[in-house]
Amino acid sequence: MSATIGSASTPATFNSSTTSGAASAQGERIRSIDIIRGVIMVLMAIDHVRVYSGLPAGGATAGIFFTRWITHFCAPGFVFFAGTAAFLHGRKLGDLGQLSRYLLTRGLMLVVLELTLIRFSWTFNVAYDQFVLAGVIWMLGWCMVLLAGLVRLHARTVGLIGVGIICLQQLFALVPRLLPAGFRPAFGRGWEFIYPAGLEAAPAIQVLYVIVPWIGVMAAGYGFGAIMVREREERNRLCLRIGLGATSAFVVIATVAAILQTGGSDARPLLFRILDQQKYPASQLYLLMTLGPMIALLPAAERARGWIANAFDIIGRVPLFFYLLHIPLIHSTALLVNRLRTGSTQSDFYDTAPFSFLPEELRWSLGLLYLVFALDVVLLYGACYWYADVKRRRPGSWLRYV
């Protein structure tokens, strides 16, 4: 979904130094969103290379801990700015009914992609009786379907609903308790997709991303879109105020909480305890920690120039294409690396990726992880450059869905 404003579509060259000024700049892309989104996609690739490397998610060493921590910004940014892009796309269309249909169609398409192409890319098998993943694209798709029903409300109302869901998310765990005990097992098979309540989920399905609080994050991002179409100075001022405010709130609350936990069984450094926030489901502190800095960095991203900024801009224009391509590429690269290192592809270790486990003696070093990551990103950039050009030249085609 393109980050555009106005009612007309004006293609921009890839190396253009223009940035969006105000809502009157019709059809002009908001470059800062594309750049931040491009950074998000590249960071995401680090974590997925880590999955195939066998290294654990976090750990006692600073290298492994921060390799995982830096990728925490990906899912929140991906979902939040998808909501913002939905708002901007609605302004371009000039028809909320058409926007609602677009979100519904695209959301269902994402759900199907998660269950077919993406699931196969993770595992390179079709053993659905053993493993099915409800991952980030599954969640993103259902959130778009739900957002399709909200977009007829005022953007501020949608944003407030989103913030409310984020803040009150734990209440969703109480819903099954309102039902008679006999109904809870059957109800839980569906509710565990919404929010964890300690019930048994559907068999053979790994629920990685529940809908709550992520629908709140997307709705908040939709409301944030109204800020992104204001005059540049006002927009930048609000981005800094919101972003730095959220970041400061995180630092204060998380630091106090970590200090109060001192003396327990967690003997990790204070900084690790502050930064290690709950992702599944995403806690309020986790979202403050990740969304705050990204929002605060939007003004800087708008001013960014040079080939690095342009590269992130291009990737950020086609995030779904990057996502669909990066998993099979990383998977294939991992098989090749394993073959070169051990004489075997070790493909059976990835039958339930991203829930992979490699014996310690087969795990990659951090240096190898980042080398493979860098090579894969170079290949992905070339593909994204080509596809962004194709998409730019065919603005009205089905390519707008990818």
C-alpha cells in the first residue's frame, strides 16, 4: 500500500529528493514513511536469518541479545504504518467505501498468502497436518479486515479506539471467563487467535501473532495518518512530541519496574531487563519502546538524503514484495550455508520454521549470520528496485495489492 497523499497519483523518480509538504501536495508520496518502512524490512531480515542460523532469540551475551532486540521494531512499525498507509490511500481514493473494499480484499489476500506461499517458504514442505503458522501476515490480514469496518468513522475516533485497545488489552483475556465452563473449550479454539486466555487453541496451529493488541496498533496508525497530512512544521513538531513522549514514558516506567524486580531470579544487567519487554502478545511497554522512537525519527527520515536513504526508500515502497521474497531466499541461503559447512543441508531442522532448533554445534556464529544477512539484502534490494519500477509504471493494475 503506497504512502501517498492527495487525490491524484504522481509517480516520483527513485532518487528524487522531494519530500511531502502538506495535504495540498496531491499524489506525492510521504518519503519519510517509505524510508522508515524500508529500515523495518531490512531489520526484519536479520531476525529471520537468525531463525535459520539456529541462534536463540536473545541470550546472555550482548551480541545475541541486541541482534534480537533491534528487530523488535519491525512488527509494530509494519502494522502501525500499514494503518497510516490505509488512511493516506483513502485520501487518494476519495471514497471510504472503496477504501473499505480494498482493505477487505487485501486483508483476505494476506491471510491466504500466509497459509499457502508464506507457510511453504518457511518450511519447504506441505505437511499441514503437522504444522500451520498464524504469523505476522495472517495477523496483518485480519487486522485489515477489521479496519475495513472502522474506516467509515472519523480518523480521530479510529485512532482513539486503537489506543484504547492497546491500553486495555488484558481485558480480552477475561472474556472467556464470562461464559459457562462447558462452553469455554470450544470457544477457546477461536479466542486464542484473538488474545491469549489460557485456553486450548486449535490443534497443529502455532499462533504467533494474536489479533489484539495489533488491531489497536493498526487503528492508532490510521488515526496518525491525519497528522501526516498536516503542514511540515506542524507535522514534525507533533511527531517529535508524540514519539519522544512515548519513549520517555517507556524509559521511566520500564526502569522503575526493572529496579523493583532487582533481587529476584533474573540476574541479567539492568539494561537487558529494561529492554526485554513482552512481545507475545505485545505489551504496552513493548509498544511504547518500539513505536515511540520510530515516530520521533520521521522528521529526520524526511530530511535524509544519499544512496542509503534512497535504498531504504525503494524497499519501503514495496514492503510486501520484499516480505514474500525474503523468506524463501533466506531459507535457500541457509540450506546452502549448511551444505558448505556440514556437508548436509539440515533441511529437517526447518520443518516447523520459524520455530527452528539446531543443535549447538551446528549453530552459526554471529559473524556468519550478519554476512549472510548482508548478501541476502543486496539481492533483495536489486529485486525491489526492479519491482518498484514496474509498479510505478503500472499504477492502476493489480500490482497495487503487493
